[in-house]
Amino acid sequence: MYKFLSLVISILSIGCFFVTVQAKDVLVSSPDGAVTVAVGVKANMPYYSVRYAGRVLVAPSRLGFLLDKGPLGENVKMTGRHYASKDETWTQLWGEDQEVRNNYHELTVSFREKSGRRMDVVFRVFNDGVGFRYILPGMSEGEEYCILDELTEITLAHDAEAWSIPANRTEYFEGIYTPDLLSRKDTVCTPLTIAYEDSLFLAIHEAALEDYASINLTPVGEGLSMKHGGPATAVCLRTALSPWQNGVKVYCENETLTPWRTIIIGRTAGELITSRLMLNLNEPSRIEDTSWIEPGRYIGVWWSIHKKQNTWEMGPAHGATTQNVKRYIDFAARHGFSGVLAEGWNPGWGRGEQISYLSCYPDFDIEEVCAYALSKGVRFIGHTETWGGARLLEAQMDSAFAWYSRLGIRAVKTGYVGHLFDGLELAKSQYGIRHYRKVIETAARYHIMIDNHEPAMPTGIQRTWPNLMTQEGVRGQEYNAWDVRGGNPPSHTVTLPFTRCLAGPTDFTPAIFNFSEVVEGTHPHSTLAKQLGEFVVIYSPLQMAADAIENYESQPALTFIESCPTTWRKTLVLNGEIGRYITMARQERSSYREGMQQKGGDRWFIGSITNEEARELDIELRFLDEGTTYRAVIYEDGPGADYERNPYALTIRQLAVTSESTIHLTLARSGGAAIRIEPMN
């Protein structure tokens, strides 16, 4: 059997599957008619293709699986089709846009093999792209089967420049997104961002990953399609699922719904950012009472540890002591932060210590700290580092989350610093996905929000489980503290909005105000104004001002952070080029807290950041309400600002503006600006 399967795999690896679109293809188009998907059968194999504005975008590409019971998707006939459509607007509990329009046309195509096995494929076509998923019927009652490979292909009609990180050489997704031609890339993680043509950009990822393996994509180089009648310059992206250690990709029982394979289409790179296609492909919230879920700004005992001033483990420089955390709580209360994080409060950080989430180091009294925080209108944020011990957390989390809930803790940061879960499996395999899901669901029962570090790449399930607030899965700020190669390059944070951030909220931890070095040459390669701009540009509903509180005291720049919300009514991308610069505007949403309506909805916040090149930008304010005069408070690079020679130079100025105004910005090298706009009254 396994020799036979190996032979099948070898045959499939020769080249991508190409056909000419047939007259009997079944078609479905987007509501505006710009995007069209064709589905058909050629040589007894199912395929699909995508056209955009009349041009071939995805050439005919194969669908199917390799199961432990043999290939699924060979010798098939199309046996049925069903059309549906939806046009609704739903409200996000929190997010980058308060109202989300979900408008698509749907086609479900049924295929049947001669053996009688079935496979359905559902296509949803939006004005800004396509999502498709498989529905695999169960075998006999109670019988399991395995997916050895998913044979899905996305065959782009020609080569193009793309930004990605390598799947097999990047731990925790903490890599630098670099551009190159698709045909030159190794297997890559998604999101995969592609500058496909002039005024045409793509982002390929997945949505609604629940009990399956994470997707990776292997580009197959130029010219291989020639054998199959396809375009000579086409590049086939072949699915490469993250495996279990035994090589199995997915264990299935009963009916299996795969994640959606998603292709977002934008005329500008900014339209990839404002697409809500991925969220729309996830199910509505399964949490009925969401009143306890609250976005907010927080600070924490974190940066001082990375800068070697404090330690995680107990000792003379221990950071998470009762008195030190109380200092942070006092600061949070004075400056309008809703939470305080302390890493290293529980046993398990020293050598040979047993990890416990139900006890504290002797110099930290969590009961006292939580009570003190609540008396100040602040909440303590918990932390459960596992070192990759997923089973350890699962064994303790019911008791731990119940305890945290009684203490008034509403948010917990989870961590998985360890190459393999439980020393066995990849975090992004089905094993890891099942664990993350258990944590989210258990946390919801105890009214706990989750900030997941070392996660699988997000896929929009925060719509279904809105207590999953934010996730890491990014090369974050901590690299600017100790990376011996010098930290993150200036282009990093102007690339992330077009790449990693497309997957969902990103806990990058911005707003470092002190650039002193512990490792020579390693510090944030930005100006102070850029750090403020990143607070707007890199979205997280639980947004951390990451520096130590000593570096915020008496710093005028902090006034911008104090005023900046973390959930929005509307998000706009005003300009930008991948890896070069970006300017985003976000409108504050009205909010309610503790039974009192807060002012909101009239203010706008703008973040503008650039790479190592200085540049000048004109920001038109046409998005403001006509007939209203606003005050714009602009935090920007001061005279002589430069990320290498003079990073702290900052100017704060005010302007009266209207919807007809233009704000001129001069950004230093790796500089930026942050703007708060509010009605004059």
C-alpha cells in the first residue's frame, strides 16, 4: 500500500495540473461581476480557475486529496451544483471596522468517483476575492481516515514579486518578510503577499482553521506547466500542510470541513489591508454574553526583563514582585491604561522548577496585587508560559482560569517557547491547532481573554471566539533588545501591515521610548515619532505600550498613547508601498464602559511610518465630516531627526483643519508621525 502511495505522490509531483477551460464549466461571479470562478472536470480530474476583470488570474488548478485509502479526486464526474448568495452587514464586537459587509455569491459543486466516494467544494466569490473549502463526507459510522496530502493548487498565470517567510526555517513565524519572484521561493508560510501586476495585488492565506493542519505553499517554478498545456510562465503554488510527526497531515472522522483557501484581490496594496473577506468566512460568535470582553491599552514588566534590568525567575533583580507590580499599577491608573502584565510571577522560570499556574513566587502576592489593581480601576493580566508543554497547561487551565476569574483577571497571555509541543508535534500541525482551540474555549467559560504568543498563524477565528484578542506570530519588538544581528530593520514595520497583519491582530508591542543598548548596535531602528505611528498602524485590540514606566515619565510623547483607542469604527489606508511606507487613518468608535457612555466616534487617529528612506507626504483629510472644523495634534520627527544619529527629536504642533485640508508630513529616515484629530469644540 505505501509503495503504491509513494508512486502516486511521485506522479503528482511531476508538474501542476493544467487544462483548457471547457464549455461545460460551471461559473460563479462576484456581486459586481469583476471576479469569476470556473469549475470543471478534465481528464476525469476536478479543477477551478479564477478571472479578474476579464484577465486570467488563477489558471486552471487541481483540486483533491491523497487519503490513506487512496487518492480522492481522480476518475470523478460532476454530479451536482447549488447556488446561493448573501448580502448582510454584521457588527464586530471589536476590530478595525465596526460594521462589516458580507456580500458574496456561492457555488457548491459535488464530485463523485466511480467508486462512489464524494467530495463537495464550496466557492464564495466576493468583490475583493475568493474563498473555497472542501466538504468531505464521513466514511462508515465511527470510522476514521487520514489525509496524507491535500492536492489543492493555486496556479498563477505568471510569475510575480512576492513577500513571504520560509515555512521550514522560521520558528514561531518570527521572520523578516523578504521580496523575491515566486518561482525562486522555497515552501512559504501564509499570508503570501504578491504584487501581481500594476494595480493588482494578491494575498493568499486561509480562514476558519479549527481542526486541521496549517497551510504552507510550495511554488513550482516557471515552465513546468508546458507539459500540461498551461501558460509557459505560470507558477503553481502547491499546498503543503503542516504534518504530524508520523507524516499524516490530518486525522478525520465523520464529515470534515477544511479551512477556506483564500485569495484576496486588491487594486492597491492598501486594499488587501481593508479587506474583511477572511473574517466573513468565519462563523459568528459562539459566545452569547460578550459583555466581559474589553479591548484596551496595557503596560507591563516585560521590556525591562528583555533589557536585562530584571529577571523572570526570582532573585535580586526579580521583576514580578508585589511592590514592583504595584508601581506599574499606580502608573497605569494615572495614565489611563486598563491593564498591567507581569511575566515571571509563577514558579517554573528557574532551572529545574516545576511549572505551576496555581501558585506564586514567595515575593509576589497575586491576591494582594489583583485587589490593589481593581481598587485603582485597573486589572492584572496573567501569564502562562508553557515552554511548549501543551499538556501541562491543559491539565491546569480549568483550575487556573477559574482562580484568575475569581481574582478579577480578565486577560491571560499564553506562551509556547519550545520547538515542539510536548516534545512531539509542530505547533501549527493539527495537534497544535486542537490545543489552541481547547485553551480558547476553556478561557471563554471563565470569562478570560487570550493573548496567544508562539501561535499558529491567525485565520480570523476571533469572529467566532472574540475572547481570542490578539496573537504574536511575528518577529516583534523584543528583537530590538537582544538580537545579536542588530534588531529589526527599518523596513520591517512598513512590511508587516501588508503581510503578517493581514492574518489578524498582531501583538508586536510598540511604543519604545528609550533606545539605549544592552547588545551593541541593537535597539529600535526608528525614531520616537515612528514608535508612536506604529501604535496606530499595527493593530491589536489589546495594545501594549511596551517600554518600562521609567522611560514614559515626563515624556510628552506619552500623551498620544494615553489618548489612542484600540478598537475602531472605520479604518482607511491613505497611502503606502510594501516595505517602503504606509499611512493609515482610524476612526474611534463610540463606546460604553461601566454603564456610562464615553465620548467617541468623532476623533480620528493617523499613523504614518517609513523605511530607511526619508520622505515627504501630503495627507488629504477628505474622510472628515464636511462643515466641521477639527484640531489636529501632530507628533512628528523634529528638526535633524534620524533613526541612527538623532532618534529622539520630536515636534508636537497643532493645526485647525477641515475635510478640505491637507497635512504635509516630513518623515525622517525610519521616521514617522502620529496625529490625533478631534472637533474643535
